[in-house]
Amino acid sequence: MFISPRKRKILYLKLIKQSGTPDFVARGVAIGFFTGLLIPFGGQMIIAVILSFIFKASKIPALACTWITNPWSIPFIYPFQCWLGAKLMGKSLSFSIIKNNFQNFLHECATGTFKSSLTAFLDMGSDIFIPFFIGGFFLGAIFAVGSYFTSYGMIVSYHRRREKKLKKRLAGLSERNVPKEV
């Protein structure tokens, strides 16, 4: 999915201007990515909010980052996740088998309810959904750690730049208000 530079800048500014400490916001980002990759589409946001309360993290970034898996990215991420999980388990699972099993699930995600999506997911059988969760846990952990440190660094950097500008502005104001000696 293509995100325009303008939209990317808006998302960046919304992230770094979140209220709370950089750690609080970054934890929310990490939780969002982790649940977005581990939990099947439909239940992610609920789990992300619950985990945000448990780990005292920002809820808005957690909710937003679950959308790493969305109707446009699922056809690419979920099959790769299943394939990766199967490899980690030492099983061989081809993309064609995964694709055939996922077609009904993807249709239910797009048109059905959460219950019908869950039923379609469970109908795929343990040959698919166990590797799905193992691959999702592995990818989720990698993305959670990476997104935590990336977002933390971006937020801290933004706050330092803002503080520097404020100090410069205050120094300029104080210089103007100093009376000149005769």
C-alpha cells in the first residue's frame, strides 16, 4: 500500500506529538505491531487495548499500529507468516497450499463478521493456524522491538529539537528586553 509523503509526514507528527513520555508512546507502538501480526484480523484492536492497559502504554498508537495488517496487506503478510512459522517448526508448507487455505478466510474478513472470520480461520486446520501463530509471534516480536526503539528515538529527537528551538527563541526575547547602556 502506497502512502504519500504528505500523509507519512502527518502520521509522523501525530506519533511524535502524542501525550506521555517517549517510553509510554513507544510501548503503545510496539504493542500495536505485535498484536497486529500475532492476532488474526478482527480481534487485534481489542487485544491491543487490553495489553496497553496491562503494560501501561499509549492506546492510540497501539490501536493505529495494529493496522499493519489491513485488507490490503493481509494477502501478503499472512501467507508469509504461515510459511515462516512452518519453516521455524521444521515443516514444509508451500505458498500454493497456504493461498488455497486462505482464500475463504480472506473473503470472510472482507465481507463477514468477526465470528465468521474466526470460524473460517479455524476451518483452515492446525497445518495452517499453528504455523500462523508461530510465524506471527516471531514477526511480531521483531517488529515490536524494532518499532519500539525507532519510535522512541524519533520522539526523543523531536523533543530535543523542540526544546532547542524554544531555548533559542527565549534567548532572543531576553536580548531584546535588556536595556542598552549609554
